[in-house]
Amino acid sequence: MSLSSKPNDTTEVPHHHEPSTQVYAVNGADPEVLAYGMAKYSRSALSMRESLAELNEQRAEKFLNTYYFQYGHRSIADLAHLAFAVERLSILAATITVDEPRWDGQERSTRYQDFQKSGYFVPDFAEDAAARTLYRETVDLLFAEYRHFSEEMFRYLRERTAKPDEMKLEAYERTLRARAFDLSRYLLPLATNTSLGQIVSARTLENQVSRLLSDTHAEVRRLGELLKQAARDASYNVSHAGARELLQEIQRECPAVAERASEFLLRDVRVAPTLMKYAEPSPYEIETRRDLTAAAKELLAAIGIQPAPLVDLLDSDPLEIELATTLLYQYSHHPYRQIREVVEALPEAQRREVIDLGMRHRGRHDEISRAYCAGQQFRFDILMDIGGFRDMHRHRRCVQIGQGYTAAHGYDKPPEIDSAGLTARYDSVMERARDASAGLAARNAEEAEEQSQYVIPLAYRKRTLFKMDLSEAIYISELRTGAAGHFSYRNVAYAMYEAVAQRYPALAKYFRVTDVREPVDLLKR
């Protein structure tokens, strides 16, 4: 018996013979209104139906201005999810755009789509006609070679892969064409246009827009402005076409009803006009990048870049060593181990000064820099081709610290290029692209370095630090070693597995990987 109960207590406690829990999906409310309704759960006893029934855009805006902007309750923006299409942006800009840990979306695939007609981005070279000419000639060459290698690789694979009797010719050629694109994509430059769709929370969008507006590339800054404007403008409504047809029928029967229905059915929806109005460039990011770039240059500029393996499973570091090394890593092109040696040799006060540079400009509401996500057991310093990096980049459960694009690490070459007798042509194209990038970077222009990156083909290597737990290491190794995958990331994932198995032999049996050394049936996807 409860201590608070009395023997003669006649108070009736309601009993429910049927479950009282209710679950229902919600649709039709504007994203900010829905976020307001969700947020009211913590401040009101009203049901979701009751909350949404009394809400409108004006009340939602007033609420958000108070709790989101004045009180800093940014988690409210997690409740508004927004869909965007971003079309005709460069691959370079796309990799920067999607670099959000809480990002969900899809980008055009270099395997399933032919990029011959996609076009490419051209930076603003102002009055430098010679640079513009060099740029266009280089990118045009790469596209012409992409077309040539696509056909040559398809022919090569078709000659060496017999069509099974039970397989239709269309499916056979489509499968081999996709495999040929896997090989020819190495010729595509970072300037190549692509498209992506994303579904993100308003909070992620605000962080994304602020980061894009703070970037060093003019194209990326412009993209940040376009995303911000798209969140505030009327969105594309897929139901409007059908609604117009319905209104025409109503108009013939009852014009007065049609006019009222039009206000409801054709109403414009702006997905995040309030939550996005204060998204601006981040002084924290801009000033931190400036300070750490200068520090990395001072400490590393005179040190040559040492050779590094495809995958390097790093040793455990004291936290201060890891933080200082990671902060410098993202603004250099050196391997992590090489930077670590420099950091370890610094006086303790100087190491702490590097760590302080990453925090010095942090404002009241700034999220802490990603470089401070430290302490993971499994840290892989990976140097792989840019095309393969785009695939590995999707693993956002990892903490990813990327270095900038450069031709300094050389390029990868699929073995089929050698087998098909195209080595000399391939190497010549890669060298011309490298020389053009160097020529564009050497100009006396503010954005010369950024503009030079666009002519770098996907074959060139990029260095990225991936930090994760054991679960994610197993997941990537299993998923990315599958026989249907691209050979580039298959090799990376298998090297990750081998590194873990060598250091922790007892854990190797938990990795259900596919041995990348085994022959692959190109017709199995």
C-alpha cells in the first residue's frame, strides 16, 4: 500500500482498458510553424493537433525571434526539416557544400551518369584573359579526354567480358558502361558541374550557409547566398499544378468558392524565412583560418612533404598533441605523423598557443571547431584520389578533417589504363592539368590558389583525417570492400581493415570484409 493512501480513501483513479497512447503523422504545416508546434510541447499541455490549430506564420516568427535568437535555443531549428535542390554547381563546391556532419542528401553519381554534357564552372578571372584562356583550354581538354577514355574503356571491358546468355544486351552494356565511367571519371576536373539534393534541419542549414559564406572560393560564397535566399523565397510546390487544374473545375461551378480555395491551395510557402535571416559569414571561422594558416606556414613551410601510405592508422596521442596537430593539419598538405613530430618538438607553451588559436575568436553562439572533436580510438590518415574521397566523404558518423585540393600528392591510375595501352596519353593529360594548375596558382591574384584547384582532375590525391569508433571502422570496412563498389574505396576500406587487424588481432574476426584481391565479376552489381 502506498504511504500516502488511506484505508477509507474513495478517490477514483481513472483506468484505461484500451491503450491511451496516440501516434499520428503530421503533414501540411509550414516548416517553421511545425517547429514552433514541436517546441511548444515543452512549454504547453496542448496536443500537437491543438498547437497547430492555433498557430500561424506570424505567431511562429514571434516565438522564434524570442526563443531562438534572444535566448539561443538553437535546438528548436532541429525541428524544421527542409528540402533543397542545388543544381549546376562544381564538384569542388559540392564537396564543400555537403561537408556537414548532420547532412542528408544525394549527389549525381559519376558511375551512373555521363558527365560529357554537364558543362563546367568558370571562375571570374577579371581582366586576366590569358588565365581565362589557359583555364578553358585545360578543362576542355579534360572533357575531351573523358569522352575518349569513356569509349575506350567501354570497348576494352566489352572485349574482355563475355555477355551471359541469360543477360539482355541492354543490361549487359549498361553495366559495362557504368564500369567504364568508374575508370574514365579520373579525367573529370573539379570544375565539372554536378547537382545535389539535400534534406536538412534548419539548424544544419544555418551552419551550412554561414560556413559557405565564410569560404575562400567565390563560387562557394555565392552558393551560400543562394541557399539563404531560397530558404526565404517562395518554395517550389509540387502540388500546385494539380491544384490549378482543380481550381479551374471549381471556377466553372462556383467562382466564389474557387477564389477562397485559391488562397489556400496556391499559398506560397517559405521554408525558413525567420530561422535563416541572421545567417551570416562567421568571423570565428574566417579569423581562425587566417591565424592557423599563418601558424602552419611558419612551422611547416620549410619542411618537405614526406611520402605516406594509402591508409595510416595513427597511434594514440596525448590530447594536447592531437589537438595541436589536427589544427595545423587542416591548413597544410603534410601527413599527420610528420606534423605530429613538429608539434611534439615544440615547447609546451607554443603547443598551447596553437590550441588557443582555434578558440580565440569563438563567439557566444559559435559551435566549437570540428578539430576539437578529439579522443577517438581509431584515426586514419588517408591519402586517396579525389573521386574515391567523394565516396568516403559520405561517412558522416566519422569526424573528417580535410586538407585542401592540390596536385602536390600526384595522381592515381587504374590498372586497366595500362592494360588498354593508354598509359602515355593518360600521363600526358595529368601532367598538363598539373602544369596548368601551377600556372594559375602562380598569378598575382587574390583568389589565384582557389581558382587553380578547379582544373585538378579527380585522379589527383587528397589527404583527409578520418576519426571514428570501432563500430564505424567495421561498418566502413564491410560496406566499402563489397565487390560491386569502386576499386578505389575498396582498396582504402580493405587497408583500414588490415591496419586494425594488425594492431588488434583479436578483433579481426569481427570484420566481415570482402578480400579485394579476389577477381571481380564486372557484371555483378
